[in-house]
Amino acid sequence: MPQPARRQVAALLGVAALLAACGPATPTDSASESIQPSAAALPSPSIGKVVAAPGSSSTIYAPNPAALVVAIDPGHGGCLDWGVPDPLERGAAFSEKAMTLAIGLELKRLLEAQRVTVVMTRQTDEALAGDDYPDLGCHGPPFRDVNGDGETGFDPEGKTRTHDELQARIDLVNLARADLLVSIHINSVTENGVVVEIALTETYYTDETPWGVSATQHLAQQVQDGVVAALEPVANYERQDRGISATNFFIVAPPLFVTTPERPDPVKQPTRGALMPAVLTEVGSITLAAEQDLLLSPEGQAAAAQGIATALESYFADRPLAVRYDALVPGGEAGDAPTVVEGSGPPFWAAGISLAELSAGFPLRLTNTGTEPWPDDLRLIAGPAASSEPYLRQEPDALVTLGIAIPPLAPGESVVLLVRMDVPAGEREMLWMSLATGAGSLSDLGSAPLQLAIEGQ
């Protein structure tokens, strides 16, 4: 999909929805002997039929582990971004980017062994937003303006390239509708420009989203505690637990909607922030040689990954209300990494749906990914907004309630609804869709909304 030109907001003339639903089925036993496939991996059920949670022996969300989507971001990567350089000067293989990738891939293996769906921002030493800088021997893809600030390339401080790269990773995760994002890093500790030989773990998050305090802070603490506990037994040196901090590092920060004297530069934060809880964990510190060696070893990498996996197990065991949306149209299922779009702008765009598909009705699968049965006042809400961006960075001003009764699904259960809309032909708009209760939208709890690009005829 080429980058669209900015368009005017078109009126939504009519919205109608159709649902036939039966009562919830009895869940299967979640203590089965072997891990079973989840409903998310099965053929689409009949419209309106509640599908019981498949159950499993998984330690992570036993009712339906594959319905969860975890995004893993191995920090840095590509020819131009080593992260923290190797302080012992042994080369790129000993730098931060190599360690974060190894830990990320091990975490992926652990989660997939528990049938959790995993989305990686990178699985090799690559960059999503370009890596072409011959002066430094880098001959990768051309740079892309992902955050829309009109600038591309590798500037002396590296910020332009870094911000475009991080925006691309955030976009990928948002469009995959991950339940959470964990960005893995290795710290470099300095004081007044002098390297401090110390080993520590610390984790960062933002408290400036609606779900920041209720969900992300809790996730950050779980990750911090999990990594500290996992590394202590394998480290033969003293380590520090630096705790968690609400700090708006780019990968976890919300969009900067209004600049202030304290925050005058809007591109210091992402154009489109993560639409789910996101944390950045500095699992260790490269500036202590013993810590660097540990995190370069299979034993240390396995420990760090296991610490994060244990944290996620605890987090998902204490998340009462959550939802997964799957639009059963090409590219509309959660957990699917979006296809790269050619061009010089953002590489990832929301899946499209035609006016004909909307008029005929499209199947939408809802899955309860929380630990409590859904309340009986849930309703499906939706609203369009014109946008030149790949997707909407915030909820539209006007959302309407669709006339659909939502079954009170038990944890892990799913149902497919047929959603039919009458939308006038026009230019590209984005459709935002979410569940809401009397207390507010589930988007405000950190469940990433469904977004589809409405394509005119």
C-alpha cells in the first residue's frame, strides 16, 4: 500500500451489525496432559457459536495460551546500531545488540514452548527503517521516514535513524495487536563520563497512558523481579537491583500530543506510541567484564530469558479483563506481523477492508484473554477517522455503539460475530473498533484495538 495523501474525514452514514449468538459452552479441562492448540489456531467456528477454551498444561494462561500475543524487541541491531559498544573492544559480536538478540530468541523459544504467540521486531542483525551508510561500510536498505518528521538518514548523533527505527518497531507491534511489548537491553553505567564497573538490572515504563499505572507498572515490576531472581544464582559477583522507573524512553513512551517548555520537541517521543503495556528492561550491564561474559554465555542468556518468561507467567495470571480481536480478512488476525510496504515512508500499514466486504459483513472473532468472565455489559464500539498515517494513534472523538449483544465469555473462550456496516464510498479512512464497559473502553486497559483501513471503490 503506498503512503496515502492526507484526506478529509468522511461522514459515516450508517452502521448496522448482525449477530446470532448462543450461550457460552462449558470450558474443557485446563489441566490436560498435553498442551493443546488454542481456538486461535482452529478453523473459524459458525457465526455466533461460543467456542470453549481449549485448555492446556501451559504455565502461561492455560485456558488458551496461543490466544496471547507477546512482542519481543531485542534492542538495537543493524550495521549502524551496536547499542553499547564492546568495552573490551572485541567487536560487534560482543556488543549489546548481539546479547539482546540472543536473549530475545531464547525468550521466544521459551514462550513458544508454552504455545504463546510471539512477534519479534527482529530475528537477525537487521534494521527495519534502513541501514545504508557507505561511509561506515553499511550497505543496507535505503533509509525511510517512518515517524513523519521529514528527515531520514544517519545524523552525527544517530537520533534521526534511531527514531525512525524505533517507530517502525512500535508500528509492527501495534498492528500485530500484541498484549504487551518487552524491549531487551544491556546497560552501560557511567558517572561523569567515566565507566563504572558494576552489575545491575533496572526496568523502565511510562505512567502517561491510561493503562500505565494499572497495567504497565505491574508488568515492569514483574519483569524486574523475574530477571533479578534468575541472574542471581548464575552470577559469581555482586549485582544490584535498581528497581523500576517511569521514564519515557522512546520505545515505551506515548505520543507527544502537546509540546511544553519541558518537552518542546515532538519527535523526542514517537508519533505513534505503543497501544499496549510496554517495558524496557536493562537486564544487565556490559561495563562489568564478568557481567558481559555471563550475558554472552548460553547460561546467562537462558537465565535472563527465563526471568522474563517467569514474569510474563505472573502478569497474565493477574489480568482480569482483556480481549483479542481477529478480523477474519487478509492480514486482519492478531499475531500476524504486517507485510512490508514498498516506499520511503512507514513500512507497516493497517490491513484494508473494502466497502463491499463491509456491506456484506465481515467475521470478527473475539477471544477473552483475561482471567475473569466477561461482564454482561460489554458492548462493541467503533468509529472512523481520516488519516494519512498507517493507523490511528488514538481513539477517534466519535465512537458509536454497535447493536450487538456480547456473550459473557469465560477465560479463553471465543465467538465470531458478523459485523455489517454501511459506509459511503470515499477516500481512505481508518476504522477503530474496541470493546467497552460502563467503566470505559478496554483500549484504556491496554488491549490494543482492531484497526482496519476502509478502502473506497
